[in-house]
Amino acid sequence: MHGEESIRHDLELLDRAMTRRRLLRGGLAIGGGALALPLLGACASGGSTAATQSSGGSIAGTIDFISYVAYDLKFPLMNKWRSSHGIDLKSTYISDQSEVTAKLTSPAGHGLYNLSSYSAQYAPFYKKLGILTPLDMSKIPNYANSMPFFKSGKIWSEYWNFDGHQWGVPFTWGYDSINYNAAKIKPITKTSDFLLPELKNKFAVADDMLGMILMSAQSLGIANPRGLFTTSQLNQIVAFLTKMKKNARTVASGFGDIVNLYASGEIVANISGFPGMQVLVAQKGITTIRSALPEEGSLSYCDTYFIPAGGNDTASVYAFINECLTPPMQAQEAGYLQAGVTTVNGAAAVAAPNRVYVPYNDVTSLFEKAPLFGLPFSPPAGYASFTDWTNAWESVKAS
Amino acid sequence: MGIGQGVLTATRRQQTPAPARRRWALLLLLPLGVAISLGFVVPLALLFVKSFETSLGYGQVSGHLTFSSYVTALTSPLYRTVAVNAFEIGGIGTVLTLVLSFPLAYFIRFRLRRGQHTVLLLIMISLFAGYIVKIYAWATILGTYGVINTALQDIGLIRHPLSVLLFSKIAVLIVVTYLSIPVSTLILVGAMQNVDRSLLENARDLGAGGLRAVTSVLVPLSMTGIVASLAYGFVVISGDYITPQLVGGTTGQMIGVPISDQFLSVGDQPLGSALSFLMLAVFVIVYLVLTRLERFKGV
């Protein structure tokens, strides 16, 4: 792609309505790529195989991938590894997790893909739908080097390893933050600060349903780890968010859009966001953006590779997953996705500019303040479902 | 081929029976018919069926047919609010587009002695620029520190930037009108090409003023183009879901956004399809009403 087409492509990536993961595409388009390039250059000579435990055997084949842009990790070091092992990559990109659900549950989509990803909380739901495959962990030896949070404990047994099998491999994670321009306003420390009159027309609300609902629930003191709200509680959240929206300058279509709004001086704060936005806005000349985890708490996310049921040619997929857990690849991934990596050695290899995205020194504490909330796909009677959440967010936007 | 032979061929063509000519015409139209069927009718039919399926949530559907999506779409205050907003912006934007593009088309068709084709080419070139790029350009122009606010402050008309210029219904109206003007102008110029300049001159000779000549002669004779322009503008503007997201702020939400969200975020394809078909029904009704305007043609 060249010239205007390229710009258009970047803008489209940046400015379509985004969830957090869609942000990754935007971040990649203007920030992540730029940030990663010097690091890629620095690391390109460091081959990944030295630190890799080989999964053995021939791994040549085709990876038929379906997930978000950038989750196929098409950075130079990984590209080099794939081509050196004769692995082709065919990618289908989505804009929301529901597209994976729809594709993999339709008869036409069965067997078409051999690599995908799910947000951690989707695991029980996907297991119920029969679209997960139990993983042969002997083919992913590098998983053993994962941080304790990702290979043991309660969350691990809820989202990655249950019913006697490992169903997915967590590879990227992060949390939702609030951001503000420290040169223009005093620090914002709470979600409820966005209701204050002094911020009227000065901040952007991200079109991020999950982030906005769960951060509001935290602020209202009604959040619970399973993500269950009664209808009355959901109405409380809607009222809170409606008030906040009326105080906002705009509902930004995506995080990339918010970066541009900071740069053009239209806003001095935003909710929700992510710590990497400091870096993205700094690339546009404003170095005073600061991130904060709200005092009331926030939420985390963790995306997980899995092999869809019916997927063939899995030797190359196992090798790919195993390879992405090596320290050199993890170091690249952190900059490429502007997020946290999951292995101990990988985290140690992440370069300083890319360490701002997550607090590697205190992962457990972070997940306590910003839990991986459950999502109500099949809530008990009397509780709002995930669809109710999305409708609630739509009503806030339309109010 | 000699002249005599040519005349003979022409004569034979004239003698070709009407049914045979119709068969040829149908044969020539066949590729277009196939393309439209495959690219438009079939997907639309599939979407129509989808609108009656039952959503199981999260992108899944069952084959059980029901009206529930239509009931939701018609009874939910949420969709009513954004639909009204969309049709309001669509209606005003369409009229604005016509008001601005009609004089431009008139100027190109009847006032420009030379360079008509160059101007039309420039208008077409403007269509090649990316849609989102153009919206972003307007965000820059309308912004707090944008060209308009800066100019107004520089000449002393305002002390503080007008925040209403961006992230408002006004911003959406300005952008959608701007985006619709080129196509609308091309449609109107095309319609005016069939209007003989001498008819306007005759009207002037008979004592009509410039405006009277236009309203009494040009407008009726261009009615087909005016109707096409209005229909085009209304459909494109009311259905827009990118512009409201980028410059609409907290008040400029339109129905296209929730439709898009049903497909991309919520995963309720039947509801998204039902909303789309209800929009389509409104567009068809508006089109039928507009075509009644053509009765004024040639008055």
C-alpha cells in the first residue's frame, strides 16, 4: 500500500468503533509500529531459536488464523521464524469476539481455522459451544515458563485449565486506565471524577462497552467478580454513565481517535483507556499524558490462543504458540501489541519503553485491583445478561 | 460496405420484428441482470430471511422464524430515538445538499462557456479522496483550534472558540452535506443537460426574471434529477454511521451506528437485519413520495 491508500487504511484501523482489542489495531497503526521498529531492529539479530525449547518434528504447514489484527504477530522476527520453518499464515481479521463465535459455530466455519483467540472469560462459554480443542501441552513446553498467575490458581482453573484439560494459552494482557493531560488539569484519580463540573466538555468517553460498564460498577461499589448485576444495578450503571456522557465532549469511536483528540487539543482527559496511550500521544508531541488506575478499581483483559475444534495441520500451530512464548518473541510482542506478556523470561526481556503497559513487578496485585471479571453469558435468573449489557451501553450512547 | 449495402442493412434492421429486438435487448441485459442478482438481490434476500431468524446471542442464530426482531426494533425507545435523529439529519442534510448543489449545477451547465468538462472532472476527482480522510479534514476545520474558530477569533468576532462547531448535530450536518454535494451536483448537471438553453432565454424574452425562469422552466424540466438527488441524499445521509461517530459527539448519534453495532459488537444479526429492512422500507416510502414530485415535470 502506498500514499493515500495507506493513510486511509491507517485511519480506518484507527477510527472504526473500537473495543479494547480494536484499539490494538489502531495503536499498531500509528504508535505500536513506530515504537516497535527501533526495538525490532535491535532485536532482529537475536535469533529466537537459542532460547526456545523445540517442540520437535516437522512443523511446516499452514496456519489458518482468525482473530484481531496484530494477534497473528506479523512482526519481522516472527515472520522470519515462520518462513524459515516453511509455515504459511492465512489471516482472517475480526472486529469483535462475537465474530469468532459466529464463524466457528456455523457449519461453514467448522474446520476452516486452526488458530484463534478468546478473551479469557469466554472460555467456559466456548467450551459449552464445543469450539475448543484440548491442547497437547507437551507440544508447548515454553508455557511452563509462564508467570504463576497464568499457569496456576483460581483464574487459571476457570479460564485456561478446567475439566482436566488445558484449553488455551494466554499470551497478552493489560488493564483499563484513565488518562489525563497533567499539563492542563490536576491529576484524575477516580472514575467518579469524570462527573465533576470542572471537566465538563473536556474529556472523551471511549466507545468501550466492557470498560465503561465495569469501571462504573466499580465506582458505584456494585461490581462482583462474576460480572453479575441485577436489572436494578444495571439501571444504576446506565444512569451513572448517562450522567458522565452528558458531561463529556464526545464519545470517541476508538482509542486511536482519542489519541488524535489529545493532539488537537480537543480533550484533556479520557475514560476508559490504557497506559500505552501516554506513548502514542507523546509521539504526536504531547509528553504530559499520564495514566492512572482508578482508586475504585478497574478491569483487566487477557487474550488466549486456542485451536478451534476441527482445525487441521496443527503441528505448525503448536510450534507457533510455543515460539511466541520465547523471550525474544515476547519482547517484540509487548511493543507490537502495546500490552503485557505472559512468561517470566519474556517479561524480563521487554525493553524499558514497553514496560509501561503493565506492572510486571506486581501482577497479582494488579489483578486484584483490576480483576478479570466474568461475563454473564448465561446468568442466573434475575441477573442481566451480556446482551443486556450491550443494549444498556447502546442506550447510553443514544441518550 | 457500400452506401447501398449500408442502407439495405439499416432497412433490414428496421424490418426486424419487435419480439426479436426484445430478445436481443434481453440478451444484452443478461450480464447486468446476473451481476445485480448475485451482488444485490441474493444478499438482500438472505438478509431478509436472517431478519426473521431467532438470535441466540453472541453471533449465533437458530432457524426458527419469528417477528421478534421487528417487534424489538419497532418498540424500543432506543432505536426510535436514533432513527428520528437520523431522519431529521437526513432530511435537513438532503435539502441543504440540494440548495447548495442546484446553483452549482446551474452555473456549470448554463454559465460556464468553457471548462465545463474540467469542472466536472474536478468534482469527480473530489470523490476519489477517502471518505474518512474527508471527515477528519472537517474535524480539523471545525475543531476548537481549527481554521474557523481561529479565523473568527482573529477578526474579533468571537472571544472564545465555539465548541458547538465540532461534536454536535451541526457538525454532522455540515460534513454529510459536504460529502453529498459532489454526487448531487453530477446528477443535477446530467438532468440539466437535457434542458435546451433557448427555453430559458425564451422565458426571459417573455418577461420572466432570472429566478422566475429557473423556477418555472428549469426546475420542472430538471425534476427527474432533483428527485434523484433528494433520494440519493436522504438514503446516504440517513444511513451514515461513520460521520456521527467521528464528529457527532454526544448528541449526533444516528441509526446506522446501532445497526453496525448489532453486527459487529452485539452479534445479534437478526435484529441488525430487521433494523436495516425497516430503514429500507422508510427509504422506499420516501422515494415513492419523491417520485410524485415528478408530476410537476413539464408544468
